[in-house]
Amino acid sequence: MKIAMLARNANLYTHQRLKSAAEERGHELDIINTLRCYMNIASRRPEVYYNGEKLTGYDAVIPRIGASVTYYGTAVLRQFEMMGVFPLNESVAIGRSRDKLRSMQLLARDGIGLPVTTFAHDPKQTDEVLKLAGGAPLVIKLLEGTQGIGVVLADSDRSATSVIEAFRGVKVNILVQEFIKEAGGTDIRALVVGGKVVAAMQRTGAEGDFRSNLHRGGSAKPIKISPEERSTAIRAAKAMGLNVCGVDMLRANHGPVVMEVNSSPGLEGVEKATGIDIAGKIIEFLEKKAKPGKTKTKGKG
């Protein structure tokens, strides 16, 4: 099988692990810089070029598209889909997951546990938004933030109002969510591959930080999740339409609540914490789904 991986940094742990896992199973995997691809959008003849050469003969494509290049990255991925190449995650599903508001709306539609989340445009509605979210302490998030950047904990209604007004002053969109105090600064990252949870870890924030992102100095350890948490992770992946994702959950008093569904989860933290060969499981999924001549339908948009 010939696999293309869309990624800007070939040297990252996750990308090297996927490449090794593919090659160990006798496949060819090319790491292609997403931003150096260009497309010929011709009627019935979709083409992708890279370094002056037309890309052909791929059976599958693994999108490792950074949040900052989502628009161009999903356009390149969509072109591969139009060419009949099987995507590990479809472009439309990645687009859903990257839009925090849209993803929350879709998860809510499917009855998946969420923190109370509010969204408004008019600054005059700040008091009503704070009241809907249950009052301080509250978490205020930039819709475009990643890896814990653009996430603020406001411990009083007054500070929440100040933060909201500051964000509004620079014309950015935010979500206001209840703070799940009982989670104690920890969350759960469940890795879903092909509709199954293949690994889970508990992440704990750095001292004094309520955010548990490993990029911000957090730590991780393996964890046994409950049947309800497992079901929640699987249902969240299905709601987004993602074959592979990381589902971030908090343990609230009323059950698991989903904070985010990540369409390009890093493998380093969870593989080192659990010892599970997740890269191998991802390649095995592609082997089942992307055999030559058995690619998915040619991108529906």
C-alpha cells in the first residue's frame, strides 16, 4: 500500500512513528509538506502537485494538518478525496472538529455530555451569558485556540466580565463554559481508532495550572476508563465523523463531559504513558479500509 501523509514537520514523534509502523508492515509512506502542495482543479481530472511533480498512485492519505493551516490543509485533503484516495479522516470531519462552536453543537445534538456552554455576540448580553453558564468560576475560551492557548479561568463574575470585554475589544469569538471543579485539574484523553477506544491516559496540569495539556508542562499516566466514558468517547468520534481522534473528557459529578475532539492527536504522550502501539493500530485500520481499488467515495464536499 502507498500512503501519503500531509504534515509540515516530518521529524515530529507522531509522524516518525506512523512512518515506521507503515514501513514495518511493508507499506510505503511519503511525508508531504501540506503547504508545498498545489492543485489543479480541473473538471473530472483533479490533480495534486508537489515540488513540480504530480502525485499519483496513493491508496490512502493521513492528514496531520495543524490548526493554523486548517483551511488550506483540508483543501489539499479534499483534492486527494476527489482523486479517490482513502482519507484516514475526511476533510469535512476535520473541519467540524476544528470549529469549537460547531463541534459543541453537534455533540449536544447527539446527547453527549458537555459542560454548560454559552455563546453570544453582543457585549451587552454578558450578564445573561454569565448567568446561563452558572456564574463564576468560569472558563473562557478563544474559538481558535489550541493546546491550552487562549483559555482563561475567571474566578469571579467581575473578572469574567473583564476578560470577555477584553476579548470582545479585539473582535475575537469566545465560548463561556462552566468550570468543572471536581475534575481537580485533570482530564482524560481517550484515543479512538475505527470506532474503538484503543488507549486512554489521565493528564494532570502543571502545578498551579488548571489546564492539563502536556504542551504546557502537564503529566500523563495510563488510566482505566469506565464503560460510560468509553461509550462517550466513541459516540463523540462518531458525531464528528472521525475515524481517528483524541477525545478529551472531564469527570464531572453527573458523568463524563467532553471538552474537545482532536482530529490530529499526538501519539507521544499516550504511547509513552500506556506502552500501546497506537501508530500500528492506525496503520492496521488503513489496511482494512484502504486496499487498492477499495477507496471511499470520491469526496462529497
